Amino acid sequence: MEATFASKLRNMLKSLQIIVLVLGVHMAFANGNGSSFKGKVTDKNTGETLVGAKVLVVETGHVVYTDFDGNFFLTDLDAGTYTFEISYLGYEDLISRKVEIKNKCIAPCEFNLSAK
């Protein structure tokens, strides 16, 4: 009985390894099609990073939020000019910031918000 259980467990682990491998390869190729954009959102007066600020790419409708260091990262953007709308509770929204993204480029940018 134990031999059967051990055999089934080994088969399940092999299947899990295959699934993880296939998903990893898919993710590696899925992110290679466009340009990437990284940015940081800070307080205009103090320079402090703003955690959880909302970043909207107007042309695509894509939304991300800043991490604990005020950073955000977008992938698979086509080359072109984009409008970013940045909002954070207690701060004036930053709207219509045009950023040019070049093909296969990681473009860094910092956005500074003013307190209300």
C-alpha cells in the first residue's frame, strides 16, 4: 500500500515540475514583445516616496500601483507616446504627463505629486 502511495506522490511531483517549467517558459516569452517602463512617484516637496499611488496609462487603460519604495513597472508597451495619470489620496492628481517610450527600451521616469 505504501509503495502505491509513494509512486502516486512521485508522479504528482513530476507533473507539477512539468507544469511549472511550461508556465515559466511561457512567462519568459510573453514579456519579451514590447517595451518596458519603470517609474517612481514621490512627494514634490519632501521627496518621500508614495506607497500605493495609482498609475494609469490613459491610452491602454492599464493600471498599476506603486510598491513600498514608490516604484512601479509596466511591461509590453508598444513604442510611442503615452499619457500617464497619477493619483494618490490627499494629493493633486498629475494628469497628461506625456512620456515617449522607444522600442525594446526600459525608460525610467519620476513623477512628483503636490499635496492638496
